[in-house]
Amino acid sequence: MPKGFYLLILAQFASGLADNALMILGIYFLQEQGYPGWWSPLLKFSFTLSYVALASVVGPVVDAFVKGRLMACMNLLKLVGVGLLLCGVQPFVGFALAGLAAAVYAPAKYALVTQSVPPALLVKANAWLEVSVVMAVLLGVVLGGWLTGWHAHAEVLAAGAALQTVAPWLAQTQLGPALLFLCMIYLASACMNAGLHAMDAQQIRHALTWQSIQWALFWKNNRQLWADPMGGLSLYVTTLSWGVGAVLQFAVLTWAQSKVGLNLQQGAYLQALVAVGVIFGAVLAASVFQIFTARKAMPWGLVLAALLPSLALTTSLWWAVPMLILAGCAGGMLLVPMNALLQHRGQKILTSGRSIAVQGFNENLSVLIMLGIYSILVAWQVPLLPVMLLLMLPLLAAAMPWCQKIWQQAFAR
């Protein structure tokens, strides 16, 4: 791996850890402030909106600037978003600002890896990234769940009271010390990102012009990547899988609270089991798949599709634990090789920054649409089983082209 790669992994882990803890704290904050339950998915919606709204901008920005410094600035912008939440600004504003920073941070880190790692090591590099992302999810939701009960400790309670005394204009919340702790993590990640000079030293930069950020050019790039056989297939799979995964994050919490009577903190720990499975899947995928064998990962989409309604039907925590781990493993086995294939083809067809921006646009548009639908279904009090059955459909749709090809080959014999 190139010099600086592992520092990038550590910085990505710290930033992702804070992002995922912030999501749990945001859900707790909404409950604490008396918001209805269907508002919780909208936090993720506001966080993700910038990935779609700024899709034509982030690619050229990533290609134009030193990526390590750009990522450091985005972590500082996330810190500002947490500060707005702490100051009592409408929660969606703070999450939208953090999402804007994440919308630039994500393509910057993937573009830096794609440009710095040879194709032969790209699946392995993506496995490292995926493991760091999932470890951040795993420990982030655990950290967020732990921080929701942090205020019960006498020392933290005293610190929160002192904070309210010094700054009475801050939001009336028990989460003040917890949010300040997340700000420290973002600051540490920014310092690590600022040290990524070695990886970024030899990269070609493209001038940022008004023409380069036009939507017309972005749509052209989008059509180019979709039209490529390998790029289009991998984009198809990752786009649908991201939408399903975003809804599953909230569906697990709903299942934990409605089926087995767990609270939010315990449900967050249960959510982490999916992340454990993804780590296993990512490590296994790195040893099994190469870029041009990535299509062999498609059956794992069928495994994931079968597990979703099964989870909704079970009321046993002991059955749910292996099912959640297996669901995460299936997701890791599916997404790691597909991401590597998509990044390889994207760099060949477009620039690395533009290809990652196109990928982020499609994946996060899928997240927005599916979270919007999920919020409506929750507001209508639709039971969990029909919701999970609806989640099956995109995964089955993603696997259908592969299944059809296998069927045709078998029939030809």
C-alpha cells in the first residue's frame, strides 16, 4: 500500500465514528425534544441531501484541490454542524451542514485511493476502506448509544450543568458534553487528514471552472458511466444496495423496540451486529474476488433479500443475532467487489473525482427515495413485515440480470 494509506484509513475511521455516533445522538435529541417518531429517518434524509443536490459540484471540487487538506476542511465543517445543533438551531440544519461536508469528504477519500493504488490492489484497498467504514459504524452506534446514557454519570451531569451556566444560550439538552466530545473527534480527524501529503503529492489537478460544475456536463458523465457494461452493472447494484441499507438501519431499531422491547441504546448495540457481519464479508471478499470476477458476488444479494422478511417475522433475539450478522456479511461480500469494479471503470471513463461523484449521486438518491418512502410508511403505521417485503424488491431487481444470464447459460447446455 502507498505511504500514508493507513493514516487515511485511521482518519476515515475517526470521521465515520463521529458521523454514526451523531446519528444516534440526533435520534435521541429528537425524542428528548418531543418530535414525532417519523422525523428520525428525516435526519438521515437531511444528511444525505447534499450528496444529490451538489452532485455536479463535488467531483470538480475534489479534482481541483489537494485532497488531504480538503478532507480536513470538511471535518471542520462537520464540527460546525454539531456546534449548530448544540446551539439550538433546528436539528435538520446542523445535519444538513454535516451532510454537505460528508458529500465532499466521501469522493475525496475514494478518489485519493483510486489514484494512489494500482488496479491489482484496488479490491484489497476497498476492503480496508470498507472495514474502516464498517468499524466506524459498529463502534459509532455503540458510542452513540453509550453517550445517550452519559448524562446519568455524576461527573458528566456536573459538566453539563456548568456548560449551561457558562453559556445559557445553548440548547436545553442533556447531550451537551456528548456533542462536545464528538467535536473533539472531528478535530482529531481533521489533523490526520491534513497530514496526508505523501499520497496526494503526485496527483494531477484539474482547474475548477464554471463550465466544469454545470449539470449538463454532470448528466453526460452520469450517462457515460451507466452506459458502460461493467460500470453500469456495478452502479446498478451499489445504488440499490445503499438505499436498502439506509432503511435497514432504522428498521432494525424499529424491530428492536417493537418486537423485543429494547430501548434506543440497546437497539443501537443490536444495529452494530450488522456492521460486524459486514467486516467479515469485506475481509472474505478481499481474498475471494478480483475486479473482473466481481460479478460472481451477485448471489449474495439474494441472500440479503431472503433475510429481510425473515427478520420481521422473528420475535426471538437469539434468532435475530445470527440473521443480522449474516445480513451484514452478505452486504460486505456484495459491495466490496462491486465498489472496486465501479471505481476502476469510473477512473477509466471519467476522472476519479467525477466518477465517485456520479456514484455518490446515484447511491444517495436511492437513499433519499427509500428513506422518504420509509418515513411515509412509518407515519401511516404500516407494519414492519410489509416494509421488509418492499425492501426485498430492489435487491431482487439487482440480482435478476445475473440470474437471467445463469438461466440462459444453463438452458443453452
